Amino acid sequence: MGSVETLKILAPGPLTTVQDRGRFGFGQYGVPPSGALDSFSLRVGNLLVGNKEHEASLEITVIGPKIVALIDTLIAITGADLQPNVNETPLEMWRSHLLKKGDVLSFKGPRSGCRTYLAIGGGISVQNIMGSKSTNLAAQFGGLEGRPLRKGDIISSDSPARHLKAVGRSLDKALIPSYTKDQDIRVISGPQDDHFSAEAKEIFFGSPFRVTPQSDRTGIRLEGPQIEAKKNLKESIISEGVVPGTIQIPGDAQPIIILGETVTGGYRKVATVISADLPLLGQLKPGDTVNFLKVSMDEAYQAIRKMENMVAGLF
Amino acid sequence: MLYTNPQYRIMGDRALLVELGDEVDPGVSNRVRELFVAIKADPLEGVLETTPSYRSLLLIFDPLETTLSLLQNRVQQILQTLDPSQLCDPRRVEIPVVYGREYGPDLEWVAGYHGITPDEVIRLHAAHTYHVYMIGFMPGFPYLGELPESLITPRRETPRTVVPRGSVALAQGQTGIYSTQSPGGWQVIGRTPLALFDPGKWPPALLEMGDRVKFFAIDEEEMVSWDQ
């Protein structure tokens, strides 16, 4: 049956992009991972509509788009609660639904979280570039012509009819994450925690930080108490590779959590978010507060295993 | 200089930073390249990403497939058996540049800052062979060093909101090429018609870490007709 037109964008929302798990293995060329910032919601959404868990979905930021179904299509909405509606009737999240041809999906507005994911049975038919369908906005490639969605864009999916039988699948309510405005994030110290005094680290681990509006897919900028590096040190370090979740402290002593759009950085990093909590970073929005909790490597591995076992046991 | 023993830094539960020296230096950079090439030739199990930079190599791995201690042991073994004589010579790449005017809006300022003529800036910039220390900041952007001392220039006080793709620029002791259009604070002295990054090609970037780069001046007509 091949690729079939499934959805048409009537209004795009301010930032809606095609994202899958991300682009790996090209850091040597300066190519960042991109990808869904909340990978948990991406994966669960795909499983709900019978896709492979790392298939591309639409990542919708804070304000939802308006979309019409061109054909009967299975969808699921996960992640931030932006109050999805179909033909003006509220739509349950974390469950797969059949959109009938002509149905209109819209969103009433944000209630919790920052990014919502629209998974489509059959995924999104766009070119794989360097092993991924993810949109790289800065270098303008991947996804739909390397750009956010526009009015009139048409999404095509691979054999959507084959996915209709997954209708009604839902995630156990106990497993649905809650996104609070005061979020604990678990971290491991390092890689440059030795550049900070014991006192500075105490402040870092003991204080709430507020997410500022200058946050985007590259990084979450925080404001809070100053985290000063030890005196005699230069403002920056020699640039080095970074991984999403590293928390850098630039000259203004205010933390930035690196997300998915950069591979190198020249600021010292006090701590790094554990893998199991990375999806939560994608749901932080301006005004939310973050508390950093220091955990051991063992705890980090237990947390990621627990999450992977949970996802592996779904459906 | 090179450390006698590498310093391993932990970057969360899925990345290991292997730091090989304490400065920006061709010797340290060559060592990073040796380790990078060895790991690329014989990939480590569970490693998703190997990112070389000035003095370190970052290994990002799947924490379900390998562990920090396992990786660190493997890297230590590789370092002990590295044979630099097996390494290919770095590539030499020549890059055409139209210097000055709208292509290099900061050329005059850079010349004034150093009290020399724009032609002298061009001559100095193009006379030198540069070492590619790292590709970063944006896909395909090369960090090239060292600039001759007489060209060491501070960044612009006010960064530009738009620096065109291909812009050849300098900041402090380094020169670089904007591989895609972006905001930026480096002093722009020229532009190359070459594509530094093309996601549809393999490899996607024109340059890689360890390459040697030399610039040469072309005029506007040559730029327009340059065969990419």
C-alpha cells in the first residue's frame, strides 16, 4: 500500500516539528542528535498506534496545531496536556483513537507540560537523513524540509490502514507521568564538579531554579542563586563534547541544561541529568522550577533499567 | 602538554570524557586523533557517539549495553597499544575565499585594530596552514588554529544576528568558517563558495578533525562561477 496522505495541517502552532529518537554517530561532524526531547512520550505514543517505538511523530510545543484527517487514521497523543479535542469533543490522552476522514484535531490550550507528541499509525513518511527523520532547525535539514510545519503541509504515513486494529490501546493510568511546576531532576556530579567549591555545590543541590523564557531545544536556561566557579579559574574551559542533560555554568553563574541541538560546549559543567530523567527535561517550561537531586551511578542505572523494563512490557 | 595518564571524567550515566592533555596544542590534538581513528576503525560495543575535540574524546554510550568501567578499561588498553605510525597523514584542503567588502564586512576593522592594511590581513591569513582542532558549534563548522600572532583579534562587541553561510571569520587565536547561516560574534573577513556542510553527501562535512587547511584569495567573479 505504501505511503498514503493521512493528515493536513490547517494551522501549525508556533513550533511543530517532525522528530524521532534522534540522529547518532555524527558528532565528529558537528551534527547534534536533535530528536524528541521527551523520548518516553514519543515511544509510548508510537506503541499505542502499533508503530516501532522510535518512529517519527509530531513534536508540538505549548500551543497545539489544527489538523484534519484526509483518511481514516489511528493517532495517539502523549506528553504535555494541551487539551486535545476532536471535532470539539475532548480526546483522552495516552490512548489510541481512530480519526475518521474529515475529523478535525485541535487543542484548547496548555494544562501541564511543554511538549505534546502526536503519533500516527504508519509514522511519518519523510527521508531518513543520517539515520534519522528528526528535524534539525538550525542547519535546516531533516523532517519536512528542515523547518517547522506550516499551514497546508500534508503528512504521509506508511500503510496507515494496517495500524487501525491497534485502536483503543491505552497506557495504564498508573504509568502516566505527571508534569509538575516544581520538578525534581536527578543528576550525577561532574564532569567538572571539581571546579566548584563545596559551598557552591551545596547551593546548586539545595536551591530551586526557575526556567526562563530564553529556553529552547538547544538548552534550558535557569535563574537562581549564583553558582560561582573556584576563584583562580578562567571563565571558559577548552571546548569539549557534551551530552544532552549536562548542566553548564557560564560566566553569569546561572545554569544551562544542554538539550538536543549541540555537540560541543566551552563552559564547565557541574552535573549531568541521569538518562531516566531526560524525558522530564522536555516537559519543563518557562516559570517552572527545578530542584537537582544528586544520586549515585547505581541509582541512575537502576532507574534506567526500571524505565526500559516498563516500556518493554507495554502492549 | 600531553598527560602521562589520561584523565577520565564522568558525564552522567551515559558518557565518558577521555581527556588527553591540558592545552590547545597540535601534539595533544594529534593524540586525540590517534585514539579517535583507532576507535572508529574498531568500534566499541554500546558506543553511540565518538566526538573528538581539542584535547579530549567524548564517548556517548547506551547504558543498557555497556558500563563506564568497561569502557574505561577498553580505552586504557587501546591507548597503551596505539601505533601512531599506522595513522594516515592528515588531509590537506585548500579553501578559496573572497576577502573583504560585503563578503568580509569586518576586514577593515580587523586591519585597523592591528594597524595594518586589509591586504596585509589577507596575506597573513592566507599564508598560514591551519590545523582543524574540532568540528562543532554547528554542523560542519571547523575550529582552525593557530592564527599568526599579528592577527589575534577579539570577538565583535555586538554579535551579528545573521552571519551568512560560508563566512570566513576569526576570533582570538582561531579562524573558522560558518557552515550554515547563524547568529555569530566572530569577525567576518571573507566568504568561501565551498559548502562546508551538506546533509545529502557522505561525509556530510567538508572538513574533519585533524585536516590541514590553507586559504587562498579569489575574486568575486571566480566565486560566482565556482564549481561546487
